[in-house]
Amino acid sequence: MTFKSLIPLISAQCLLSACSLMDRHARDVDLDVQHTALAKHFEEEANELQARIEEHQEFLNQFETKRYLYGRHANDLKAHNQEVIDLYQQAITANRDMADMVRGRGH
């Protein structure tokens, strides 16, 4: 073996040994912080969607109480708003499930 081929092998060995000495607990703490932040994001998204549901429920109530303003379109608007509310409710459930899953993996 020549001296030129020995230098890359020694430097590769030093690099690999340096990587094995890294603190594994520091990475675990970083993952806990990331999981907490991700769970918080999913919860905030669910809360925002809940606010949108309340807004659409107000529209739905308005379509029912002031039906005379919307004429024949009142039923279409009510159906559309109910579909939007249902979709938002599914998204809230999915976001809360994801937050629970992330919390479970984080701890």
C-alpha cells in the first residue's frame, strides 16, 4: 500500500469515529422539541378550522332565518354550507388525530 492511498483511509476512519461519538441524547431532545411543535401546529390548525365552522354555521342560520333574501338559492346555499361544515369537521378530526399520534411518538 502506498502512502497516497493510506491518507484517504485514515481520514475516512477519523470521520466515521467522530460521527459515532456524537451525543444521541441531544438528538432525542431535538426530536421531542420537533414533535411538540408539530403537535402544537396540528392543534392550532384544528382550532382555526373550528372558528371557520362557527362562521359557516352563522351563514347557515342566516340562510334559514332570512330565506326571503335568497329566494330559490337558499336551499343550495344551505346544502353547500353544510357540506363545507362536514369537510371542516373531518379536517378537525384528522388534525387532532395527527396531534395525538405525534405526541404519542414524541414521548
